[in-house]
Amino acid sequence: MPKKIYFDYAATTPVNKRVAKAMTPFLSEKFGNTMSLHSFGQEAKFALDQSRQVLADLINAEPNEIIFTGSATESNNLALKGVAFANKNKGNHIIISSIEHPCIMESAKWLEKQGFEITKLPVDKYGMVNPKDVKKAITKKTILVSVIHASNEIGTIEPIEEIGKICRQVGVYFHTDASQSFGKIPIDVKKMNIDLLTASSHKIYGPKGAGLLYVREGIKLVPLLHGGGQENGLRSSTVNVPAIVGFAKAAEICRKEMRLKGYPENRRLTSLRDKLIKSVLKIKNSHLNGHPKNRLVNNANFWFDFIEGESLVMQLDLEGIACSTGSACSSFKLEPSDVLLAIGLKPQEAHGSLRVSLGRFTTEKEINQLIKVLPKIIKKIRAISPFKN
Ligand SMILES: Cc1ncc(COP(=O)(O)O)c(C=O)c1O
């Protein structure tokens, strides 16, 4: 059986060996609780503080502005609900984009039921939010704008610096979900006028179970969890030190890669991605989703006429190639992805999508294999497609 090929790095990544090594002592001998006064606790607290510093440095934040959570889902919930309830005396209006991850969409939907007003900003056919639309949508009652940094599905990178500037000018908080961009694209929260930012460890070769929310100093949030008061009272729970140490190590590795002259990993992935896009678009009736240039270096997303994405993913899996249709979170719903509908695809078109996300271990040989296999599978599925007529 040939080696399996993984093209789903946007869903999750394997833990880097150096990350696992950094975590190991904190699973066994350095197991203390950061809230304990004795030396075991202080040793864990020291590792936590160091990790906070490393992660803050990556986005030009201060360590006390980093709140550790269990995932990006939790960070996004805390950002939206936390700001909403802490600022309900100022206003009840929240603006999000129409291409957010389900954890923002569902949090917004829930807030709507609690009496908040939600505006969903449109995007263009490439999935770009127009900053002018943000400006127009802000009212006297607006308390928060949340726009994803880079789409997990179609890879489009949003103009968050401009959006942040607009929000800062009118005193509205700006949150961005940077789960897919953190550690891959340079982020400077000060320069980009970001008030709150979400990131997740398992997207950057760190372990699952660790996320962060950057909260600019002075911004008040209502916590989701009440208890022992960890993380400045914003996230009670015994702190998951091994996962956070791993998260920081993974971020440190990303930082080193980003600082290498010419950012070689970025160039490598861009060239592999572009080779893939060029070849796939040669298949009859195939289309690219997302921005042709302004997109994540590791993301390619297509839709094919007369194809059902699930069949495509299953057939590719039989060939040992793991891709996804829509995002990992929507691929079990069997409903067309909201993101693809937002960029103007019809439900049937959105069903025919394929996301290929590359990563640190993707090779040219693997890309060539996909390029070889994909046209044959598409031909086979189209031959029996009920959509064709
Ligand atoms: C943009 C974005 N936001 C949020 C999440 C949720 O991340 P987590 O698995 O850490 O909860 C993901 C993961 O798929 C994502 O891609």
C-alpha cells in the first residue's frame, strides 16, 4: 500500500516532534497546578508565563493580554459573548462577515436570541469583505465587529488592517479569528488595530486542546466559565500547561520560519499550490474558489460541475489521498457550505467543492499524485452523475 497523502492541514496538523519533546516533562515530572504555592506549582507557573511571552511576541502583544483557552472555538465564543455582555449598556449591535467559521456564526445566532442585533456583511465573489461596507454598517449601537483574518475554507485573506482602522476611529471593538493565519502570516495587533484575536494550537503543529484570545489591555469581557479565577478571571479551569507549552513551542518554530530570509517555506508552498491550481483548472468545468492571489499559501479550493464533493472525497480517500469538501466542521452536515453560498455559488455548485490544504510535509511528489488521480476520478463520478441532466 503506498504511503497515504494528507491534504487537510487546514482541519488539523500533526504535532511537531520538537513540540512533543518540549511538552513531555509537563505530562509527568513537571505536573504542578499553576495556582499552587509550592515549588511544583511555581515550576508550572513559570512555564506558563514563558509560553505567554512567546505567544504574545508573535503578534506584538503584551503577555498580560493573552488569555489561554481550550480551542479557537472557545476563544471565539468568549470574544463575541464576552464583549456583548460586558458592553450591553453601550449598545446591542454586532457586525460579522458572512464567511465566518461556524463557531462565530452560531455564537452570533445565539446572541440574537438573547436580544442582540447581528449584521452579516456581504463578500464579493472572491470572499472579500469591503471595508466601506463595515463603515456603512456601523451604527450608534454597534459594540463589536468580527471579521475572519483568512478563510478556513477558501483561503481568502481579508483587509483586516483597514477594517481595524475604521473600527478604532469610531471606538468600536474589532475582533479577528486568526486561526488559519496565526504563525503563517505576520500579525501585529498594534499596527493592525486589532482589539481581540483568536488563535489555535493544533493548526500550527501544536497539540489539540490549547487556544488563545488576545484581549487588548483595558477591554472588559464577561467570562463564560466561573470558578477559580485563572487567566485573569476570564477562563477558570486548571491550566493545561503541557498543551500551552506545546502551543508556544509550535509558535516559536513558526516565528523562526517566518524570519528566515525570503520566507522559504512560504515560497515553497506558494509554488506547490499554484502548480496544483494551474493543473486542476485544466480539468473541464472546474473553477477556483477564493481570491486568485490574495489567499493563504497553503489553500486551494475548487468546485466542479456535475460533481458531489462527498463522493470526490471518498474516491480520493480510496486512493490514499485525504482532502475535504467544505471545512472539517461543515463536511458532516451534508448542507452546502455557507461560505460558498456567500461567494455566490448555487447550492448544487457548492456541493461540488474540494478543499486541498497543504502543509509542512507536503511534497511535490504528492501534488503530482493528486494531479494524476483527480481527473480520472472526476471523469468516473461525472459518468454516473445525476446532476448531469
Ligand atoms: C477559522 C477557524 N476558526 C475556528 C476554528 C475552530 O478551531 P478549534 O478546533 O481550535 O476550536 C477553526 C478550525 O477549523 C478555524 O479554521
